[in-house]
Amino acid sequence: MAEDSVKLLGYWASPFALRVKWALKLKGIQYQYVEEDLPNKSPMLLQYNPVYKKVPVLVHDDKPLAESLVILEYIDEVWKHNPLLPTDPYERAKARFGPNLPKTSKKGEEKEKAAKEARENLKTLESGLEGKRFFGGETIGFVDIAAGWIGCWAQMTGEIIGIKLIDAKTMPLLDAWFKDFLEVPFIKECMPPQDKLLEHNKEFHKILTAAST
Amino acid sequence: MASSAMVTANQLIIMAELKLFRTWSSRFALRVVWALDLKGIQYDTIFEDLSNKSSLLLQYNPIYKKVPVLVHNGKPLLESLVILEYIDETWKQTPLLPEDPSERATARFWAKFGDDKVLPSIWNVFIKQGKDQEEAIVTAQENLGFVERQLTGKKFFNGETIGLVDLAFGWLANLLSVWEEVCGATLIDHEKFPLLLEWIQNFADAPIIKERWPPRDKLITKYQAHHEVYTSKGAPK
């Protein structure tokens, strides 16, 4: 597929754009990347995603698609090699349900509660790894790509709020998977620079907690 | 004697091929009911009382403890939209999703938008009052505007026939007017939402769909009780 026909609008610190980058990389799809300056969204972004006005947006043959998990399924259906989802309908259903973690609140006072909820969600994810190297089995699959960002972001959030979210003792499989996953070359290649990301997330957290006081 | 009879009964339940745990009013479970009915699939229904959940439900959905749960050959499936896709992939007659990948992606996008944005914004109108409600109405109507435009030139969201997005928005065809009546706010009118109102009519009266609507008077009673809780002093926000 020619590079011109696939375009990704993203943001360097967006974990959701990262999902799409990983999927495109996994399938060896050439694409044009457009970095959005999020405080100053481009007219193109607003035109392509009028509903949410967010990244990522995948544009294929001039047709824009938004919502990262919807985009992942689309990529999997159009480019069938290196499949993300398994073929069996029940396994597909489990994978689709996989990234379905209840949203946790971020507000300052409810920090302990949010951390507890986050750890519960992570433990649920843990059970999907039993007997497997990746969620996709021997190879990286849909849930790995959908949940991969959590390892890095959970680590950083833990540092920022001062509560450890991933505990190697209670979540040994998840802990091992995060480390393993983030070392896979094409995964590592797409990651934003960690120090820059930590600074960005610290700032973001400040804004969030300021907004709630 | 009693315990071995119970074991046999449980085994029989487990062996039954397809069963759906639902409540009489769950808008999410109703999607699954419609999908199975549209495809002519036989299944057993177990009605749950969510204030007194059955041990079987808790066994199949231990973490979220919610309906719907579809159990197929002993394997539980959760999340109505995930269940709909499973049904569509397992039973190919009367497809709920189109074949073209970008049309499928579009359908998934709108179904998600319905649950992530439209539904919560309308619920917000229902539980709020005064100025807060006025603001909530603006947001809800913005969201509904996007939905309205999706119906341009189409009878159903899926085109000529009912599909996944129609089932996902099914609650608009019954619950919306219940909530409007109970809370006294009008969200959709003929001037701003002619296509949506027409869709509501077509969907509500469609064969198979119309057989399954929960009784309106029961819904009014249920949501009147909810409304009282939310609008009394010191109600949770």
C-alpha cells in the first residue's frame, strides 16, 4: 500500500495514538504521520474528527476513522497478515472485552480509592496472562497492543501520586509481561522518550488536580 | 437425595446450549434479546433480580456482577456490544454489521459514541434540575445532533435493515420518552430532530423489535423512583 493512502494524526504523548502506531508497525504498513499540537488543534483534525476532536485519527483512502480500538479492528480487517485478533469468535470476544477496564477517578482526595480500583483492574488483566507470554499467546495481539501503554503509564502515575500501582508480588505475570512487552524492538521503537513523558504527565496531573479543587 | 437432585439440575442448566441472563428492564440486555430474535436463535432466559443476584450469575460474571451475560456452551460472554459482535460472527444469517471494513468501523464508532457520550449526557438531563439541567440539555442535544445527521438518507442506521447501531440506540426509542416524561424536560422535537423521531417510530414498530419492549407503565414507575432519589435534598451528584 502506498504511503500516501494511510495517514495517522497523533500526539507524541498520547497512549491511544501509540496503540495505532504499534498496530501499523506490527503489520509493516507504511504511513504518513502528522503530529498534532494539541493545544492548537489543526483544522484538519477538527474536520476529520468533529465528534471528539481528538487523536488518534487514521485516514485511509481519504476516509477518516477515530477511536483507537475501532481503528485497531479496522487495521486488522484490511491488512490480514500478522493478525491482532484470533479467529475463534469466543477468543475474539475475550480479546475485545480485555481492554475494558472501568474508569477510575483521578481526583486528589480519592487518590487511595482510585489506586485501589486501578490495582483491581490490573489484577483482572493479570488473569488473562496465565500460561502465556503475551495476551496474544506466543505473539503480540490485540490486548497486548490495547493494554501495553498501561505498564509505562501506571509506573509513571505511581511515581507522580506516590502510590505503587504495579506490585511484582501480587501481579507477577503482569509485571513480567510489561517488562517483556516494552523490550520488543518494534514496541520500544515507537515509545516516546521516557523523561519527556514523565514531565508531560506530571504537568497533566497538576492540571487535573488543580481543576478538581 | 435433595443435594444430588440439585446437582443434576445444575448440570442440566450448564448443558443447555445458550442462555441469557437479563432483567426485565435492562436496555443493554434488550440488545442481545433483539439480536438473537432477529437471527431466529433459540435460547433460555434467566431473569435476574439485581438486588438478589443468583449464584449462577455471580459464577459467570464474578467481577462485574452485571447483566447481560450470554452463556454459550458453558462459556460466559460479557458486555452487550461485545456479545452482539460474537453473535454476528457465530450466526451469519441476518447480519448486524456490514461487510465493508470502513462501514464496520463507522458502525462501531457510533455504537460506542452512543454508550460513551449520548447515554450519559441524557441521563445527566434526567438527574439534574434548574440551571444544571439546562446546561445538560445543551450537551445532550449536541450529541443527539451528531446522531440525527447519521440518519441522513437512511431508514435505519444500518440502511434499509436494522443493524448493530440500531440495536445499540434502541433505548432512544423507549427510555428517552420515559425519562422526558418523568423529569419534565423535552430533548427531541420535530423541528430539530425529524430524522430521529422518524427512526424511533420505524424502530419501535419493526417486527421482532416490537415484541420485546418492556411495559412502559412499569418503566415510568421505576424511573419515578430513581428521579425522586436524585432530586431530593442531599442526593448523590
